Amino acid sequence: MEAADAESDIVEGAKVANIQVAVSYPIVSAYEFEFLKEEDVVRERLDKCTLYLLVQRPLTYFDNVVLDDGVIYFEIADGEATPLACKLDLVHAGICGPGEEICVETQYFTKTPGAKQPFRDVGAIKLFRKDKSMIVWWSPQKILYEMLVRGLEVAVADGGDPLSFLDFSVLYVGKAFDQKVWDRLTGHEKMQKILTVQNPVGAAPAARAPFEVSLILLSVVGLTDVAELPYVGVSDMPGVQTIVHEVDLTDTEAFVRFMSEPLAPLGDEAMTREVEAQLIHRFQPEYNSVLFKNYPEIAGGMRSKGYTWTDLTIEGLPASLSTPHFKLGPVVEIEPEDG
């Protein structure tokens, strides 16, 4: 009788996970990254980045840039979509104070920059204080990120859609768990191949692969652990074998641990492996040679920790990503201000 009672105290349970990843830095071209990766402030933001996507869209540039008494008027264009007309009041946006002297510098993709306003085919805008210290720099992709994710106040003409310049094709998905992402991407074989053989896809005169191919850099920022106890099949996923755990209800610590503690600590390499494999499995990018056709059965992923399957949430992604196999829409909830 006692043995039967002991057996009845053992209950089967199952677990699924949701991994949250966040975009670590504004989307930048491969060309821009070569310079930015040497900056300490950039390395600090990318320190926890363990995943990256190489993506491509038609070259985006600033056009018809006019500087007028603390206000910058500009268009974001790619030679294909209707240009996005914008107005940025530097004082109203908190970039500088009233009456503060600001130097605005425009940089170009071409070797023959314009000599007078409106400036055409501008690759970047930089703002400097009177003492020549830099305040901020923007490429078109970076200012779109600041507008959509960080809440930079830029007035957009009626009917204009910033997201129309943020549609990317996914070429490659990779991870950089054992080394910093800037080291991983230095001399990266697949990245160099893409920049060498990938043709431009846009109509802009300056379109070149190093300008069009961009990096989306991701960090694992959270793990949500969902337990089903007793297991009755609610958490099952079609085609995926459920991993069943035995939980002794007489062991209070074991019960609480199963219900409230994740099976993998935040930062475990299994999370990075899982996200990389899931993204590759979904997108099947052209330049990934291993496509994880048997996902979620992968080595060192979240099933190895005891999770039956894993969902993925990407935060702060101001872009739509696609291949012929899968499309992921943008997530553009504005981040709260510090403090």
C-alpha cells in the first residue's frame, strides 16, 4: 500500500521556453561596420551580442538635404520607392540647446559631393559642437532606427512610411558566442564571399554590395519558462516529441524548482544555438550551408536542457526580414526614456 502511494506522488510534467532577443545596435552596412567596430562606445553596446544576420536591400541615402537655422530638411530615398520627406528640428528633438552653434557635416558615397544646397546622394550626416566634439551621426538606416525604436522626433510628410525603407532579404545567419562579434566578423569567410559575389539590388548610382549588405546584431536578453504540470498534452507541438519530466510532489523544493526555475540560466550557449538554428531553419538563407532540416533536434540546443520546443521573440526590430521561405515583420515598440 505504501509503495503504491509513493508511486502516485510522481507526476509527469513538460516544459517549453520563449527566448527573447533584442537588436543590439542600429542596422549598419558592412562598410560602416568596418569603421564602427573600432569604437569603444560601439563595442560596449555590442559586448553581449552573440547573433548576427547579414541582410540586403537597395542602397538607402539622404537626398535634397537642406540646413536652415537649426532645422534639417531631408528625404530618405533608394531610387525606387517614393522618397520619405522629413524635417528634424534639432532643438525640439533635444539634440542641441536654443542658440547653440552646431556644425553639420555631410558625407557622400561618391567622390564628387555637392557644393551647395540641396545636397544630393548623401550617405551620412554628422553633427558637431563648436569645440569639434561629435554629437551624433546618422546614416539613413540609423536615423530610421532612432525614429522607430528610440523615439527621435522627426516630422514625416503625410502618407510617408519609414518602414518602406526597412525591408531586407536575409542572406546569412551566424553566431559569435565564443568571441566578440567584432572579432568574429573580421575576415569572416561568408561575409567576404557575400561582399565579393553578391550583386547590388538597387538602382542608386552608388549601389555596391558593401553599401547595401547590412548587419543586424542581436543579443539574448531573456528567457520565459512555461511549465505544464501535470502533463496532459496542452504544450505539445505537432511533429515534436515531448520531453517528459517526473516530479515528486512530496519534494517541495523539487516542485517549486520545476514550476519556477528555468532549466538553463540566462546566457547559456544553448540559447544562442537555439536562436541561430531556428532562424536558419525558418529563413533557409542562401549562404548558410547547414539549414537544420531536423530542427528542433539540434546538438546543444534547448531540447538538451529539457525543453520540448522553444518560441522566439525579437524586440526592437525596425525591419521586415524575408527569404522565399519565410517572412518576419517589424517590431517597433518605442523604448522608454532612461530614468
